[in-house]
Amino acid sequence: MSFRINSFEEYQNEYTKSVENPEQFWADKAGHFQWRKKWDKVLEWNFEKPDVKWFIGGRLNITENCLDRHLAERGDQTAIIWEPNSPNEEVRKLTYKELHEEVCRFANVLKNNGAKKGDRICIYMPMVPELAIAVLACARIGAIHSVVFGGFSFSSLADRINDAECNLVVTADGGYRGAKDIPLKVIVDEALQICPSVKKVVTLKRTGIAVNMQSGRDVWWHDEVKKATTEFVAEEMDSEDKLFILYTSGSTGKPKGVVHTIGGYMVYTAYTFQNVFQYKEAEVFWCTADVGWVTGHSYLIYGPLLSGATTLMFEGIPTFPDAGRFWSVIDKHKVNIFYTAPTAIRSLEAMGLDFVKPYKLDSLRVLGSVGEPINEEAWHWYEENIGKKNCPIVDTWWQTETGGIMISPLAGITKTKPSFATLPLPGIQPVLLDEKGNVLEGNNVEGRLCMKFPWPSIIRTTYGNHERCHDAYFSQFKGYYFTGDGCKRDENGYYRITGRVDDVIKVSGHLLGTAEIENAINEHPDIVESAVVGFQHDIKGWGIYAFVIDEHGRTDTDELKKEIIATVNKFMGAIAKPDKIQVVKGLPKTRSGKIMRRILRKIAEGDVANLGDTSTLLDPAVVDEIKLGAI
Ligand code: PRX
């Protein structure tokens, strides 16, 4: 009944057990948590529908496992260390006891404002402890949280609120990110003009900017908590009740609301947190991801708190006030485990070692990477200059839909190989398929990465539209979960993710649908049509290249380009800002009207000599014109 893997031999044994008898394996792991009622059956699954249920009939509340369960043993231990945007502002620390009290208090606030079990609550906040408190308070009352990244525009926020029909929004007046102040409440107000389901908005005072408070709808966090007690008996939930919705981009249409349910997500995030990072009692764990992304959900909040760890939350950005900020925070809080994205590593590497040298970094024991492939150069820079060749790097591959880490080394246990996520964790059964869906057996193969067996935190549905979940993940290869990633398996059975094989791009670790960016660009009144593709970018991994057709055929296009960037900012957010915009007269289309993105990708990559077969093009002259104007 062990939860922790301590050696490679143990990993191999656990892996074998997890494949031979998955139900027994996961029942053992689930036994480490506090259930109000134990499950009747471990697993039911069908990948064709899809329909997956774990720990069926089990009753629990995840916050009792994150908080109450720890009070006797570690009530006075720090649960959250908060490092503010400005290094001059005071650090905040919340013990498990304090966090428990604040979560109970805010659970009462939510209830007092009409929220109840099953409601959807949108959280649009800066990276402050109240964000974690709001997330956990939702879970405590049995409401489903939908956290929206604070960098999204009013229009993206409104889409997400409407899709989930949220009735309450938790936000702040504003948020600090580096030298910028983000006027969050203003953005919420704008979104709510088109969100009829929202009845209440709770606003935290963070930056102190003036905001409009709509009477009857808007209340202040600080007023409400004064009226609330710190006692709240957690709502009893079913293992398969929804815990949260998190929106992610797809190759078509608007973002999908990925749904995770309580029991399986709890077991899997804690299991992977403890084993991948080999977390040791009293260590400080720092995941730099924003809670608006899945990494922040699983490894800033749930995984660490379920494990009784100390988790660090950072409000700011890696380059403020200078490019040494990450390293200074590591020294300041004696961080032991540091988990960040390759984009951040590459951009800090580009700033030069002078920003690293002043810091000792000797508290570090494990380094992690997530969100996109880490190139060998960045891997070595990270290992030499940050880890001082003393810290194993865990390159963790997973997705919003998988809920937790799937393929990764176990720190200090699995032999690492730069740019390889290495081996599947126990319970994970990857397969590589060729385009026709044939399983590629053996090693030294490359194909599409799929999973042939469910794990506890697999996506259950896409909110409000189960068909979409089926179509996006379970339809291409019958009987498998399809990740959308290409992957190699080397001679030792190690996995290396080669990147997306669909129309989504990873820009600075953010997953963006090209269709979604095109829709935002097309909001510009002069744009007739656009096509977006990715191109390799030294720092961001991938950059955004937009080909646009201007109705008026303007020749001086600088102004138009600025307007397009502003339009994307408004309708999606700054993360989707095109790096390159080329104004064209036409797009390469097949006779049936389909844009030939393959050609545009080649042009964006600067590989115009190898455009491949263009014989099916409706008008080949279009390509010549685009080639000439390529940036
Ligand atoms: O393409 C893979 C890439 O990120 C995608 C998932 O993105 P998202 O749902 O936003 O979740 C990111 C955080 C878990 C994957 O399909 N990806 C993620 N981690 C890695 C990766 N690619 C290569 N190596 C990784 N370690």
C-alpha cells in the first residue's frame, strides 16, 4: 500500500502492477485519502463514448483532503508563501490552519451571495493568495470553479462565462504584472454586459484603482468576509461530481471547457506531485505557472496542498524588476523544487549570466520543465547554471485534458536525457500510432501519441457538449485517447514529444488555436480573410504568423498592422499577438476552397524553395505573390 516510489526498481514494479491490475493499483493509492464513504467500484470505462468513471460511489470533499486532514499534524506549517510583484512589498505566509479558516470564511461568503453546490463560478484574479482561497472555497461548497487567466480580454472572458453559464464572478479591482497594472474589474464589467447569467461579483481590493460597483450585483471581498465566520462544514460530494472547468484551445471553434471530476483528479495530482518531484517533508515547492492554466491548478494548488507541502505563489513576472527575479526569489525563500516553462528558461538565458551570478541557488534540489518541448540547449543551460549540475531535471509532459503529469522522469530516480520526457508514470499506457491508426510496436518509432487505458484524472467531458469531447480526443483513433502530439520512442523506450500535429500552436507555452486567432483578426472591419500559422521562434518556441487580406488593398500597411494587433488584444488578449503580419491579396486555396496551410507554414518558416506539390491550387499565382512579400 505504498504511495511513494523510492528507486528505479520500485518504479518498474509499480508500473507493472499498474498495468496488470489497474483497479487494485489505484484503489491502493486512493486509500491514502480521507473519504466520507469509500467507493463501491474502482473503474468503469468506455473510450468510444467516451465514458470514464473512477472510484464510483465514493463520497468526499477534496478540501478536507487539502486542509482539514493536515490540521492536527501540520496546522502551523506554512501552506502558501506569497511573493508579491514588487520585491519591496511584504511577503505573506498562510499556515494550513490560516488557509483552512480563510477558505471556510470565503465558502460562507459564496453561500451568502447565493452560490450553491453545482453552480459554476468564474474566477478572474491576479496571482494573490485570495485566488487559491476562492478556488478552494468553490470546492468546499461543491461549486465548479472556472478560472480564467487574467491576461485574457473581456471577449474571451465573456465567452467562457457564457459557455459555463456562471452565476458568480470572483475578481479584483486590478492586478500587478511587472510594471503593468491590469484593470481586471473594468474588463469584468465590459464582459458582463453580454453575460446574463451572472448575478453577483465579489471584488478583492488589490491595486486600489477606482472601480464601478453596480448596486445589487457587486460586493467587496473585504466587506463580505467581515460578515462571515470561519466555520464551514464541507459539502459532501460524489467522486464523479465536477470539480472544475478549464478552457483550452482546439483546432476548431471556440475554446473547449475541459471538465475534471473530484476523486480521480485528487488521487492523481497528489500521486504525481509526490513521485515526480520526490517531494520531501518541509520542502518549499515553487511552480511558476499562473493558476489560470492547468499547471497552476494541479501543481500550485491541489497537488502540493493534498500532500501537505509548502507551495510558493508568485504574483509577478520573471523579468521584473530585472531578469534575476526568479533566482532572487529562490534564494529568498530557500526554494527546493522549482517548476517552470522552457519559454521562461530561454528568455532568461538570453538575458545573460550576469542576472544569475549574484545568487547562490543552493537550496535547489529538483528542477522541472513543463508546457512545451525543452530544446537541448535550454536544458543544458538550466542544468548547469541554475541546477549547478546538482539537480535532476524533470521534463514533464502532460495536458489540460490529462489533469496531471503523464510522461516524466522521477526526480533522481529515472536517468534523464535532454529533451526527452522519458518514461510513462505508473498507470499510463502510451501507444504510438501511424496515420492509419496502426500501433507502432517496438522502439525507434515515431507516430501520434495516444493512450490506450484511462488514468484517474482523464478529461470526463467538454462542458455542455459531450460530442465535442468525443470528436476532439476519441474519434480519430477508435478506442484510444488522442493527445494531438507527435512523439518518438527511442531505442531505450524513452519518449520525446515532437510537437502538435494539429492546428494549434504553443506560443510561450500557451496553447492557441489558429482558428481562434483568425476569428479575432477577422473582427477588424477591413479584414476580409486571414490565415494563421506557427513558425519556430528562438524564445517563444513558436511564433504567430498571420496572413491577412485587406478589403481596401492598402499599400502602406503599418497602420493596419497596428490595428490588427489592437484587435487581437481586444478580442483575445495579448498572449495571441501576432509576431508577423503579412498583408496579401489572396490565400492559397484548393479548388474546394480549403486554405493550404502546409504552404503557408513553409513560407512562414522561410522555406520557400520546398513548397511541395502545389498542383491542386486554385490559383498558383497567389503563392508567388505571398513568397515575394514574406517577412
Ligand atoms: O504539445 C504538448 C505540450 O503542451 C500541450 C498541452 O498544453 P496545455 O493543455 O496547455 O497544458 C500545458 C501544461 C501541462 C501538449 O499537448 N507540452 C506540455 N508539456 C510538454 C509539452 N511538449 C513537450 N514536452 C513537455 N514536457
